[in-house]
Amino acid sequence: MGAVTVTNITKTYGDATTNEQVIALDNVSFSVEPGELFGLIGPDGAGKTSMFRILTTVLLADKGQARVDGFDVVNDFQAIRNTVGYMPGRFSLYQDLTIEENLNFFATLFGTTMQQNYALIKDIYEQIEPFKKRRAGKLSGGMKQKLALCCALIHKPTVLFLDEPTTGVDVVSRREFWEMLKRLKQQGITILVSTPYMDEATLCERIALMQNGKILSIDTPDNIINTYPGKLFAVKADSIPHLLSDMRAYVPVRSSYAFGEYIHVTFKQDTDTNVADLTDYLAQKGHGGIAIKSITPTIEDRFINLMTNQAD
């Protein structure tokens, strides 16, 4: 049995404005093995937070079943709350308490002490210990993140849920955070992390790509990338806005979207003349500085591809 198993979970919310039902999770199923670092990857509104709230017994699903560490999320909710750690997306610690006071408070809630499980949080806590008398509300985003992680770990959970832990945090703090997760994984903790950042997907062992409450694909990052159908090209010219408009009007093109300073393009049919034909077409449209190259897809490219197929 996996550390987490989810079977056909569905959750809907009522929209007070339209009196319609909004589907947050649509028949979602997946499993996470003990000791695995698993990622739920998707934009805002994909269903990631709803899934985590159900798995941490904060929210009830409308349909389906889920188990965490062998416990049922409905019947064994108290056992799950005692065994998991949960770091919500929004900083939710007591802002008027100091770092030290927050940690001691959360340790007491679980019937333990900060000293008892200090080895687990030592590497993280040492980075904020010089500021232990500072109130949580006065901390920087990166320090709040580390404090919240310490509080989620203080009772030595077997499964750790981290809901968009790096959103709004600077690049350096994001990198440090993922290094901390790697060290935690070495201690046997199962980690589920959600993020809208596609570049973070490659840092997980397996990922589930989510959109509109559905899982589009579950596999290792490399395997998901390797299933990208057809060839992908990066196209560049002097005027990207005009380039994108002309690309979308070009009949042989299947998809085109802005990606940094390039337009990523796929063709309806992969032929040896695609690049030459496209170059001629763009030149006729008056574009200069045309550059077209074949590229290896990223997780984000595969995600866009899956979304497009779902829409079709």
C-alpha cells in the first residue's frame, strides 16, 4: 500500500454569483509511494489545494476515497492529523509570536518538544535561529517559509504536504527550499508538494500535471517529456507580436505560443520542408532576423500540449 492513495475523488463548490456548481476535482486518482517526492503541478484553479485539503482532512470530498499512511481520510481523520505535516499556501502561523514561540506552541499541540525532534529540523532551524526572538510577522518571505516548514515538521510526520510553498519567494530562497526537501527525503519522509512553477517539476521524482480539476498525466518528469508527440521548433524574428499573429494564420502550423524570446511551434505534419517553407512564408510577410531551430520540449511544452488536446 502506498503512503497516499486517491481513488476517483470528486469535489464541487457552489458559485454564489451564478448559483452554478464549479468542479474543483473531477474523478482524480493517483498514488504516492512511501519515501517518494511527488509533485502536483498546475496553475491556479487546477485543484491542487482542494486535493491537499482533502488529504489532510480539512475538506470532505463529494465522491471517492483517499487514504494517507493507511488511514481513511473520513473515518480516521484524527489519526491522519497526528501523523501528517501540512504547510498551507498562505502563511498561517501566529504573526505576533516569535519564531521560538511558534515552534514551541506547535510542538506542544502534538505532545512533543522542539528538543525532542530537533535533529529533523536542525538544518532548517539553524538558518533562522539568529532571529528566534523576532515576531513571525516581521520575517522576510524566505524566513517565513523556513519557519512554516519547521512547524510542519516539529512532530516528525510520516507524510508532509506542502501547498505551493515557494510562491512569492525569491529565486535564492526557492533553490534553498528544494535543497531542504532533498535532505528531508533522505530521512524517509514522504513529501507531496504542489507548485505552479513548471521548472520545479523536474525536481520531483514523479509528478501529476493538473488542469481544471483533472490529471492530464502522471509519470516521472523525463518520461512525460519523452512522450511529447512530434517535433518542436523555436522561431524568432524582429517583431515577436507580429510573428505570433502570422504564425497562427499559417495553415500548416498546429500550435504556436510565446515562450520567452521565441515562439514555440509544432506542425500538423512533420516534413523535411517545414523549416524552409516557414522561412519563405515569414519572409513574404516582411519579417527580418528570422531564426528557426529544432528544440527539446520542456515540461511546460508538454503541459501546453496536453491542455490543447484536452480542449480539442
